[in-house]
Amino acid sequence: MDSQEPGRSFIAIHNLGAPEAGELLWTFEFRLVLAWWVRVDRRARGFSVPFEFDAFVFFVWPFIVPYYLYRTRGRRGLFLVIGIYGLYLMPYFAAQIARIALVR
């Protein structure tokens, strides 16, 4: 469970709206961890890329990570992409579910 999820749920239940600082922090954390994971994984797999690849992963991860996973794992990598997108969107979905549950 993500540490951000309970906070988002509380905000959604009380109709406080998500603060921009929390959104920014979540995006920064996610990108940083993802770039670190890709760096460790590509070194373990011996995947050669340009020096700036880590920066590309950080700034344009929705495009670079699917490319990387497809190149290193083939079609199986695309299932990982779906999982990564799901992890990124999970706090948003949890907040919406909490908001709907409060209305009922």
C-alpha cells in the first residue's frame, strides 16, 4: 500500500481537494524511484544506453519506460508497463472510491 493513499482518501472523503504540493511530491517520488529502478535493472541486464537515459526516464517516463521494457523483455515487458501505469494511478483511484463511498 502506498503511503500517499490514506492521505488522498482522507482529502477525498472530506472534500478538501488535493493540494498541489502533494501532487507534485507524488509525481517527483514516483519518477525518482522509477528512474532508479530502471538504472539498476539495465545494469543487471547489461542493456547499453546513452548517458542521458536516466534523465529521459525521469522526465518522459510514459514513453521511455515502455520502450525500455519492450527492448529488454519483449512482449512480457508490456504487461509490466500496465502495472507501472496502475501503480502511478492507484492513489487517484483510491481517492475517487473514497469520495463515492462517502456519498452513499
